[in-house]
Amino acid sequence: MSCLITMSQKELHRLEVIQKIRDDRLSVVQAAEQLDLSRSQVHRLLQAYDLYGAAGLVSKKR
């Protein structure tokens, strides 16, 4: 059974960048610069992605 996830443009961009890190095409430092986030926040996004997949990058506020 698949689950449909609704993502904003910002979240889709984050997903693309996180996938590039996992594919070794981008470093955490480069990703932080692209996303205008700290390296710590990028590491948190990576953890969420590793645990929950794309759903881990969706805002919990909605």
C-alpha cells in the first residue's frame, strides 16, 4: 500500500538536495549553502530522511 505525500516547492527542493548528498554528488556544506541552513540542520534533515524517507522532510506544522 502506497501513501501519497503532498510537498511544497521548498520541501521538494530539500528532497532533491538531500538525495544528492546520499548519492555523493553534494557535500553537507554545499547543501547547507544551497538551502540557506546550518550544517546541523542539514544533518537533522538527513536523519529524518533516513528514518522516514521523503515524508520526513514534510513540515510537521500542517
